[in-house]
Amino acid sequence: MPDSRFPRLVSLACHDLRTPLATIFGFARTLTRAGELDERSGRFVAMIEEASEQMTVLLDDLGTAARIENGSWEPMTRSAGTLELAQAGDEQIAVEGTGEQVETDADALQRSLHALAVAALRHGPVDRVTWRVDGRRLELSPISAAAAPVVTGEELKDLGALVARIVIEALGGELELDGETLRVRV
């Protein structure tokens, strides 16, 4: 049995870091809502709020990966459609095709699919990516040569993409790169 101290340490650190982060976010939000800031200060506080939200997502991702590695992750399964899970609400991420209902941790899978698309955009660089959904099979393209090793997790440059692979595999899915297309089976 592998040593589980490090994943437990990471999980604990993620949990403990959320409290001071929530304080930072809370005070920034309070300052914004008070409406007493000049324009410049308002922009700075808005940047603090946005960065706090991003850090929360990163801590959640890291904590999930640690729990999976430690064997203590318990997916919250429910029925969800694969077409809806690929929807990101981001104009740079298109979705087309026909989905299928699956029993999965829908929130974790949706975050994972979004993270893969964002990694393809960020490391591409490309202006737009598309999820093509066919039942339980989802294909993301284009995956540029520069983005491919990052999206597949071969290069450790994007926490979201790394955690996405870990989550999808923990849910029994698979990822495979075929040319400029990333195939995900759920």
C-alpha cells in the first residue's frame, strides 16, 4: 500500500487554506458592496475578488486530486447528460452533438471537461475549441501540437488539465489523443 501521508497533507493544506482565503474574499466583497471606493480602488478590489475565486477553484482541484490519490474521494453521483456536461458557458468553447444520460459525479466531470478545453485554449494557442458529443464519447478539437502534452498531462504545466485526467480516470473514463483531437469516454 502506498504511503498516504503526502496526499493527506495536501488535502489538509487545501482545507486549511480555504479559511484565510474566504476571509480575503469576504472583505473584498464587503468593500465592493459598500460602494465607497474610487474607480481605481474598485478595480483593485475586483481583482482581489477574482483572484480569490480562482484560488478557491485551484484549491478544490488540488484537494480532489489528493483525495483520489489517497483513496478517500467519494464521488457525488447523479444522472446527467453528456451534452450538458460539456457546456461551459464560454463563447470560446463550442458544443455540438447528441448526449446520453450517465450516472457520474456531474460537477467534477463538468469541471474536468471545462479544464481540458481551457488548457487547449491557453496552451494552443487557439481562438476556439469544440466539444463534439456522441453519447458517452466526447471529442475536443483542435488540440495543437503545443497544447497536446499539456492537455494529456505529459507536461506538468496546467493543474486543471492534470486534475481533469485524474478525475475522469477515477470515474472510470478514458482520455486519448488522436492527432488534433482529444477523445474522452465517460
